[in-house]
Amino acid sequence: MADFALTEQRLAVTCRRYPDFPRRPATLVRLIKHVHKQLHDSANLALKPYGINHPEYNLLMMLYGSASGTMSPSELADAAGEKSANITRLTNELCDKGLIERSASVDDRRKIELSLTPPGEALLENLLPDICSLLAKQGRHVTVSEQVQLEKLLKKFLGGLAD
């Protein structure tokens, strides 16, 4: 959190120099950025022994959590919050690793569907205990009721960004 103290000092200077600067929203945005970086870095560290990185894990989990077990590249991009060019690169890497496969849609052969391969599913089931431990560790300083409240607030904040 020492890093963020410097950010708060810079925000205070900015507010003195430009009094109309919206300090509270700027603080929230910067806090979210710091949280994202730390979560991303710790996930990459936990996933390294499994030969995947955090963005690849996210795509694998989107497929794992899909009711049908398949998603189109555009559905995967939307679900993961990734740009389509990045989805192409990531799915190519996951296909090369044998963790996902592409196939023609049953409904429309012009459409591509992505799905986990048996080795991809096995990898997830091997690493999920470590990810569950990591998530528990990351949330340990926030009570369940605070987590519920934070979830509601973040959803509200996210919904306001779409306006």
C-alpha cells in the first residue's frame, strides 16, 4: 500500500493545481488499477508451474464455465473483456498447447466454436485447488458481507461506465 500513498500525494498535488479535478473518482480508478496489477501478478505466479498465464487461464475458465462447453471467439472476447485481436493470439496459443480446439458450429458451419480439450479440462481441474487457495488468500481481509457490498458497488461502478 506504500505505492498508493505516493499516488494519493500526486492526486493531492493535481487537485491543488487543478481544483476541479475529481479526486474521489480518480482515486477509485487508480485503486482498481493497482488491485488489478497485484491480482494479475499473483495469478501469473501461481499459474506459471502449469505453463499458462493469467489471460490464458481466464479464457480456459470462460469455456469451463460455459453451459454448452463451447463459445464463439466473439463470445469469448466479450466474456473475458479482451479485444478480438488478443483473443486470436491467445486462442492460437491455447490451441498450440492442446488445451482448446476449434471446430465448425453444428448450426452454421461458417461459425467457429471453441471448446476445452480433455487435456485442457484436466489442467484446469489440477490447478483449481491452487487458484481456490489464492482467491481465499486474496479475499481474507474482507468479510463476506463486505465482499457482497464491494461486488454490488463494483457492478454499479461498471454499469456507469457503459453510459
